[in-house]
Amino acid sequence: MENSLKQIADRLRRAKSVAIFSHTNPDGDAIGSALALSCALESLGLNTQVCIESDLPSNLQFVEGLDKITKAPTAAYDLLVCVDCSELQRLGALSEEFFLAKRKKMFWEVA
């Protein structure tokens, strides 16, 4: 394991704002993972923004919090986190933003 859960938690605690990315053509796992992390971090006092490049599926319009999802970050952030995405290219247009971020964490590295 490249990073322990403690190391990941420490990195998240040091941030004041976090952008959360997930893959294009999102399914329920992608949307749920991103929104759940956003909710958890906001409960700790962090500012978050969830970004998914593509349109959200119509069959998931009932999911609470969809209005929080944007196609790209609209503000600066301290840390960029990618969830439910097995490779950088699956971020679509957001992959360049992720690649250029100074502080980032891809949670598939944890497994």
C-alpha cells in the first residue's frame, strides 16, 4: 500500500479546499463516491467542489446533491482528489487539470 489511511487523512486535514473528480459517463458509484466524500469533508469544515466532465445520467436524477456537481472547478483548491476512476484518461477533459495539480490524490493507489 503506497499510502496508509492515516497518511491520506493527514493530507485531507491539511487542506482547506478540495476539488473531487470522478470519471466521464459516471455511474452511481462514481457520483455516490464523489458526493459522499464531499459531504464528509464539508462536515469537517472544508470547502469542496465535485467535478465530473460529462452530463449526469437521467436515471440518477433522484440522487441528493447533484446540484453541487460542476463540469470543471470554478475556484482554486488546496487538494485535488480523484475517486472511482481507474486511470487518468477516464477523467476526460479534467485529466489535464488533474495532471497539472500541485497536490493530488488518486484513491485507486490505496488498494
